[in-house]
Amino acid sequence: GRFSGRGRWRPDPRTGGHFELALELENSPLGELTALLHGHDIGVHGRVSSTAALSGPAPALQVMGRLQIQDIHRWDLLPPRGEGWRMDYRGRLDLATQRLELETFSPTEAAPPLVFRVRTRDYLSQPRWGGLAFLNKLPLAPLVEVARHMGVALSPALAAEGEISGVIGYSPESGLQGKVIVPETVVKTAEAEGFRLRRAEVIFEQDRARLLPSTALLAGDGTATLQGECSLTTGALEGSLQGGPLRIAALSSVAGALLGPVPLLEHSKEGAWRGRLNYHGRPGQPAEWTGAFEVAEARVALPDLAEPLEIQRARAVLRDGGAVLDRLEARAGQIELQGEYRYSPKAARPHQIQLTIPKLEAGELERVLAPTLRRPEGLLTRTLGLGRTPVPPWLAQRQVEGAIEATSVWLGGLPGEKLRARLRWEATRVEIHDLEARLGGGSLRGKLDVDLSRAEPSYRLAAQLRGIAWSGGYWEAEGFIQSQGTGLELWRNLRAESSFSGRSARLGPEAAVTTVSGSLQLSVVRSAPRLRLSDLEADLGDEVLRGEGATQEDGRLHLLLSDGRRNLRATATLVPFQLTWQRP
């Protein structure tokens, strides 16, 4: 910058003479002026200019001037446009002892909202200086803009209303020191309702500013304690909110607008929150949330589900970039569930669940999972089979594992109980393995594979049945069932193959068997079941019959059996099963 002046000096041996000087600092880089005072660049840049008049004897020069600061910003930020600050100042200069004292003042106000005082000594040899800022009901709104320009990680939409009072001091040796008080302020954004702070006190200590615990009123609906800390050199921001209950919608809206989405709360539109949240933010890095809290009566919209997940109550813990939701009691449609959800970002499958379902009905489960199971097809795909239905991003990124238990299960009209299974879900492939359930007085073990890559799901169940009570006997079977689609399409596309055996069964009024075994193939044609039996062997006690059978056009199962000497025929209805012998 350029510093110039002119004036006159009348020497006097007793006083050092009398001065009349006019000085000017042309529009110059603020960083160079701070380097002159501080010894090095402190990273605060802008433009500064000043005019001053000095008059009086050398030991007691009176100073009157005006200072203009524009485009104040950190070195790594683009300078904003604005009118800047204009300040009138006055003071005293002792040329002999190298002491300078300046303070700002307002020609029109007895108590201006902002006053600066600066003292300097030994400025020609070893400069030492310090400054004080006195705030008296200063409007808070422009200070938010200054903090943002200085690199503090604040939302561009943030606005604050209120008045601030206090004292802040600075010197190169001790840094910032001071305290300011805002009796009441309203913090808001364009996207959120905002919140109100009562008696917010901020302490300045060297390169950081601390907000002492203050009462926050969120959208007029509950109170909490807010505190925080900001690094004035790095822009790092830390804060915590503790208390409640608060409305989740208001909390997530305010936090999301100011700091970014809160894990586990960002998709909830209803419910109440109580507990503690901690925020850790660094410029240019993802925000980190930690804390422990409880939620109640929350509704979470998930792309997987046809209806929001209704959470009656749950406890949440956020730490290390992950989340735990336990003591969960919730409902999806008519399906009630309890259990635990974990998010571990470093795991191969980050989403982990442990769920217990009192009653699981297959039709309701299919309805609730409709967005996952069925996706609309394009015209060419639907009519000509060209192309494939795109997989939505949320499904392509789905990585889940866990365990599921159900006390009772209803597969259509078929009841089961005590279902247990492990789940592995990777994008469009779902594997339900280690599947166990009680069914018909016996047990089922198996594995269910689900393919979600197309517009309609496809299923394949490989299973073993043991001790199933049917038709007066006990049965075992091993094989697979597969199908695709939803609703009635599952029945129309059904196909199954199995080997089976039974003992002590009664297949009809004239057919009490000691043992029976064979293989079956089942398909559905025009909504009617088609059954084919092979390798049949039935021990009737006094004779052993072998043969095969198949469903004919009349819908009945026709059997051809032989004991080695003669052929026997039988017919049977499938629903209900009733066997009738055709005696020769």
C-alpha cells in the first residue's frame, strides 16, 4: 500500500515542536497492514484505506481520522461484495516514547453499538500492541456474515436476529480474550422454522469461541440445552444439544438446514426426540454426529416400503460414523416387529438387523414390500420383452444381513410357527438361509432365494420337511418350490419337485398304508394344479403296490398301481384329498 502525508512542524526545544499533519493510507491490502502490526500475515484479507489529521506537540499529538474496510475475508475465500465498514477514530500519539492510543467514536451517537480501542508502544523498535472491541446492543445479523466470510462452516441460508453486548480483546501475545452476551436471539434459515436462544454467552479464548450452555426453544415446542465451540483458525465447529422432548420434524429440519442431515432422523416427519446429539464439523470434510437419544411415535419414510415405518419407541446411539437403533418397537402396515438395527459403514453389508415378528402373514408382507418386489416396466419391455427394467439406486446399493424370527406364520391358509432364519441381501439378490419353522406338527428346514433384478420377483425354496402330520400319518419330503410374480401370479407360475415318504397314513376309506414313498412334480396350468407322481411304492400291510400317476383333464389324480400280479387303478381329488379305488 501507499502511505503519504504533508504538513508543517514548528520546532520548540522544550516540547519537541508543534505539528500540523494530514496523512493518507490509499486503498491497500489489509493483509499487509496486519503483517506490519502482527509480524506476519494472519490470514485475514480485504482492502483498507484511511485519512487522518495530527496536531499538537510531539509528546501529545491529537489524532482524528476515518478508516474504511471493504471485502474482509480469509485468504482461501473469494471476497464478497459489500459496502464494508466505515469508522471514525480519535486518539493520542507520543512521538518521544513511541506510544499510540486510538479509539473509534460516533459523531452522532452518545453510545455507539461498536467501539474499538487500540494501544501501541515501541512501534519503531519492538512493536507491542493490543486492541479491545466494546459491543453495546450491536445487531447480530451482520456478524454472521463476517463469520461466514472468515471461513466458519455456517449454512449460506443461516440468519440470526438479536443484539449482542460485551468486550473482546486481542493481542499477538495472548490472542483473543473476551465475553459477549446475547439476551435472546432467533436463529433461522429459509428451509427451517428455526429456534430461539435465551441468554447465549460466548467466551473467546485465543483462537476459539465457546458457546456456554444456553436454553434453546425449538419451534415453540420443547426446550433443550445447546452449547458449542468454534475454531477461528480452522473453521472447525463442534456442538451439542441435550434435553427434549422435541418434535423430530422441527429438529431434523433445523439441523439439516444448518449443519446437514442427522442420521436416523433425516427421513422422519413425525414423532418426538429426547436425549443428546453431538456435532463435529470440519470444512471440506463430511460432518460427524454422535450421541444417544430416544424416539417415540416416529414415522420414517423408506423407499423399500409402501407405507412409512411407524416406530412406537426406540433408543438410538450414534458413534464412529455408525448407528445403533435398539429396543425397537415398530409397525410396517399390519406387521408388528421388535428388535435392533445397526449401521456399520466399514462392514461388507453395512445394514444389520435383528427382528422378532409376533405374526407374519405372507399377503401383508408382500403388500408392504410392494415397492421392492414390483417395479413399472416400459412399453417395449412390457409388450415386446426388449430391454430390462432399471434397478433403482436405493435397491442397487442395498447391503443387509441379519436374523429374523416370527412367532406365527401364515402362508395363505397354511399356518406355521417358530420361524427362524438368517438374511443376506445384496442389491437384487436376497438369500434367506438357515430357515427353520414348525409346520403341521413337524419341522421345515431350507433356503429361500429371491431375485429382484426384474420387474417381478422370482423365488426358489429348497426345503426339507420332517414329521408333518397329514391324513392320519407322518410325512417327510425333500425338494424345491419355485415361482415368480406376486399375488395370484405366484400360484399360476408355481412349479415344484420333491421326493416324499410317509408312514401310518390313511389315504382313503380303503387305503391305510404302513409306508408310502415316491417322487412328485407339480405345476399349474390355467390356474389348475397338475401333479405327476413317479416311483410310487405303497406298503398296505398285506401287499406292496408300485406305480405312477398324473392329473388328467378332469382335474383328478389318476393312479396306476401293480402288486406284480395284477394292475390296480385309483383316482383322487386333490382339495380335499380323497382316494377312491377302482376294483376290477
